[in-house]
Amino acid sequence: MVASLPPDPRGGTVEVRAGRFTVDGSALAYDVILTRDRATAGKPLAGVMQFIVAGETARGTETTVSLKPVAISVGSHESLRGSVPMPEGFKPRQTTIHVLDRPEGKLLGMRVMYVK
């Protein structure tokens, strides 16, 4: 099933193959599929997934917020589902997914997606 997903246009050590983002109250709900090259995917890679979200504050001002990083472990592929809290009243428009080796660390993969 994962093989039928379109490749990540940016490539990278970890590829963001698919994602779906929705608002769940004051949280950003996510479903994300990450993959790694089978040749390097023998041992799971530990890291974090960071969402940088563009949208409007409760007062209507355009801004970007970085949400709390989510710890991940990626083998050849991982399907991740969860939610992260957003500032009260924030209306997200799009999110940039950063996959990092640690918080504020080396970028391993990224992709920009719309929030529905």
C-alpha cells in the first residue's frame, strides 16, 4: 500500500509521503505517513516531527506558530496519527512538517500541506 503513494517531491533521509490535517477543537489532528529508503531502514531512526503552522490568530492577524515536537521512530515506513495543541482561537491554513533528528536538530525531511 505504501508503495502506491506518490513520492515526496523533496526526497530526503525521511520522506513525508502523505498527510491529512484537520482542526479538532483547539488541537491540530494529523495522519502522516513517513518512509525511509529500504537500504538504510534496517534500524529504526529516532527523531521528532515538528509542525510549523501558518494561519490566523483569534484577532485575525496572519502568523506562523511552531507546535510542540512529537517524538517518532521510523523504520521502513510509519503511519503516525495524533493531535497537538494549538494556541486558543488559532485558525490554521497550512502546516510545514519538519522531520528532525532531535528538537531544533538536523532536518531529515519536510513537506508543506494544507489544513482542512
